Amino acid sequence: MLSSLRLPIPIYCSNSSNNNNNSLISPRQNRRLIRNQTPGFPNRLLATTNEYVEVKEYETTEQLPEGLQAEAMPRHVAVIMDGNGRWAKQRGLAPSAGHEEGVRSLRAIMELCGKWGIKVLTVFAFSTDNWIRPRVEVDFLMSLFQKVLESEMEKFKREGIRVSIIGDSSKLSPSLQKLINHIEETTKNNSRLHLMVAVSYSGKYDVVQACKAIAAQAKDGLIQLEDINESLIEQELETNCAEYPSPDLLIRTSGELRISNFLLWQVAYTELFFAEALWPDFGEAEFIEALTSFQQRKRRFGART
């Protein structure tokens, strides 16, 4: 079964002061343009993006590992991929080796999500706080990120993976911003798995940028004070590009017991799982353990049972 609404996503916009020059639209601005240019799209109070993003339903899911139940699988899994540096240090390697090994783990978890019917996977790749790390490490991480996006493009298209990059893209290089726009445009109609990669992201940043967007609407007279509610805020959060914006399950690796400023609004009712394994060592067995733990819990959402 397939329902679709296709939209053009502009990558460049004309500079009004000089028609011969083009200025790059940030990925965040690009997603906002999609919403604003959609015929009949309301100015406010839209809970999800389903009205303007093509949705494909894949009706077959590969057999789940023993003990996991298809009807109890999380729709959205978020992961704080922690421990790359420690993994490398334990082996006497440079931090870059740990990050490269972490990419292999991400590929494996993406494949399992697609096989087992998980619809959204959000991974914390680079925090706004990580910009204070040594310049050589930051430059390597940005280079690795760009390299992975370029090398995985055909796989994303072939395997039905939609990619969205969330975070403060203004701090990224123009070439990386252009690549992000391109990959989001190229994969926007895929829906076997929606991969959201948080880069230059923090939960506090997300809430602040949502508040600024709402304040701008109020200033322009598009909304009134009484219109501001949870639904309106959620529309402006960066995860609103997903069919299921809030994670059902958040996994953090490396044994650390904190969420480190990640998806602060969205994890209000998320189940948390803390794995001892460092991210490069996190594989199928560890993922099954996390999913099994999730399926054994009773989610109440504030109600009594």
C-alpha cells in the first residue's frame, strides 16, 4: 500500500540583492520551506508531517529473533553512541580508529532496524558541546561524517532509507550543508527506515530554536498567546520531520547513566536502557537485550493500571 505527495525541495535560493549569486539554504531552512510551500498546509497546529511527506509501507518484516514480539517493537529507537574514544584507547589506537569502528556498528544497527520493522532510528553523532574538543578531532569527525554520507548514498536509495540531519547546521561547512540538502532531497520518499542523525545538536538548542520560531510567528500575527501549547512546540522541534517524532526507546552505550542534553523534550515518556558495551562493541546481541528489556516493561504514560 502506498500513498504519496511529492514536493520539490529547493537547495539554493536566489539572493534578492544580486540575481547572479546563489546562497545556500541551511537544512533547517530547507525543511521549513517544504512546509511553507505545501498547498493547503496550515500555518499552525499540525501534529505530524504525514500530510506532506510521501509514506511507503513495507508489508514484510524479516523474522524476529526468538523472544521478540513484532507487535511490541518500538517504532522509534534513539541511540547515544558513546564510547568510541575509550574503545580506541583500550587498544592503544588513535580516537579516529574508534570513530571509524563506530560507523560499522551504526551500519549494523541500521540494518537490524530495517529488518525488524523499526521505523525511525535517531543517533546522537555530534553534540553542540563537542565543538570544544581538540580541533584535529573535530575536523576528523566532520570529514568522516561527510565521507560516510557520500559513500552510503546509493545504499540509502537502494534499501529505502530516508535520511534527515537535525541540529544547528549553521556551524557546518557550506560543502557539508550542500551535501545534507542533497541527501535529504534524494531520500525524502524512502520510508523503510527513517534515519535521523543529530549533528551539532542538543536538546536545549532544539527547544530554544522552537521557541524562537514560535515567537517569530507571534510577532507576525500568525498566532495568538492562547495558540501556544505542547502541540505547537512539537511542530517546531527538529524531530517533527519524522512520522514518529518521539522515541519509544533510548539506548546509551558505554555504561554512562545520563542522557547528555539529547532530545530533552522528546524523551518525556521514553523508556531508557543503559548498555555496558562501548559503542563499537554494540551489536546484534546487545540490541536484542535492549529490545527485550523494552518489551518487558509496561508503559503507563502517567495513568494507573
